[in-house]
Amino acid sequence: MGTMRQLVFLLLLLSAAPAFAVEEIPATKAVKDALYQNLTSNLACRCGCGTTLKTCPHETCSFAIPARKEIRGFIDQGLGREEIKAKMVSLHGEAILAQPTFAGFNVLGWVTPFVGILIFGYLVALTVRRWTSQRVTATGKTETTQRSADPYLEKMREELKKFEE
């Protein structure tokens, strides 16, 4: 009975072997072009223009033109998106990424603007609250009050208090 199981297992393995031998289907031109467009949109031009490889405005850019050729070569070799990005980073440094990774020291670059905006907003709200709760009297002293400086409003409040009593 043990040899029968081994024989069935061997037959199943042999019948599945052709599936493992199938090579990767080559990518079509449209797929390669889409990958190229995606990569050039997500990688920065290092010539100093501050744009991506796709949108570099210099017709004879000393960085974008060779970098685009490198990307085309990697695509023609059959490399995937992440593999090409990794190769470009290893060749040109992490500064080639148009968007920094969310890891290590780069986390500070992602978080700092939001923390700064929150702190600034808190300080503005605190300052406005202090300004609105202070009133300068006729003697020049600052008096903290929640009342308005409008005499008509004060008169109306006094009349309402009389009415409520």
C-alpha cells in the first residue's frame, strides 16, 4: 500500500511538471510603456530643475536623458517596477526618488510639517483667545473680562437681568 501511494504521488508530480517549466510570458509594448511612464513619473531628475524624469523641461538634460535610457534598458531586460527602482536608487542614491520612503530619518520629513502646522495653529488660537478676553480701561490698565466694550450691549444685558427677576 505504501508503494501505491508513492506511485500515485510520482504520477501527480510528473503531470504537474510541465506547469513549472513554463517561462514567463513576455510583456507587451503597452505594458512596457505603462511601466516606463510610471517609473519616470516617480523618479526625480537630478539636474536641479526640481521635476521628475518625465517632466524635465530641458531638451538636452545631462541627467534625464541617460536615466530614461537606463530605465528603458532595465525594462527590456525584464525587470519589474520595484527592481528597477532599487537599481536606480543604488546607482544614483535615494535622492532620485521623487517621494521619499516612509522609513528611518525620512519619517521626520513626513511628520514635521504636520506637527508644525498643529503647533502654529495652537499658538494662534491661544493668542486670539488672550486678545479677546482683555480690555483696556480708561485709566490705561488691562482688565480681563468676558463683557463687550459696547455700552448699548451692556445696557441691554442690565435690562434683561431686571426683566428676569
